[in-house]
Amino acid sequence: MNKLKNKFKLDNNIRVYVPSTFDVDNKIDNKKQVNKTLKELSNLFGGSTSYNAIGTFISSNKKLIKEDVTICESYCTSKDFKKSINDVVDYCENLKDEMKQEAVSLEVNNELYFI
């Protein structure tokens, strides 16, 4: 018998990739933005986790940008997902503007969006 059958399940996953650069490629300390993102996700979904990664992309001027990113993630129910996903998109748009980025990555259920 499957012991998970009647357990509480969070079936949606949201990840916000917080850059460590300002204005595309100027290195900054992103702790303030990471803490703000963790707080936002926790307020919307009840909790969040962060971990570090390295990301690369080609900027609009064809330059390879390599940077540290902090991935902030939450799991949530379908009900909470439907209720709050637009708030997450709005948050990412504000984060992009605040950090003067070309885009901020938002991963939703293993699909990546550039906000």
C-alpha cells in the first residue's frame, strides 16, 4: 500500500531566480533581494527555500553574462497557485525593474518564463 496516498500534498512548484547583478552585468550583493523574495513567497505560500546556482545567458549586445543566482522556491496547493500566481509574476516584474535586468527567470512547474 502506498503510504503517501492520504498525505497532504503540495503539487505546484514556483522558483524565482534572483540575479546577483545590477543593470545586466554589474556585480552586487543580492541578499536584500533574496530576503525580500523569500518573504514574498512565504507570505503567498506559507514557506520558501533558497539555494545558489550559476547561470549564463547572452545579453542583447551579444555578450556572455555569467553570474551567481539565488533560486528561491515554494511549493503550494493548486488553490493557492491559482490565487497567487499573478502576484508572483507582478513581483518578478518589479524585481526586474529594481535590478535593471533584461529579464528575471520564473520557473513554474518545470516550465521557465522570462519576465
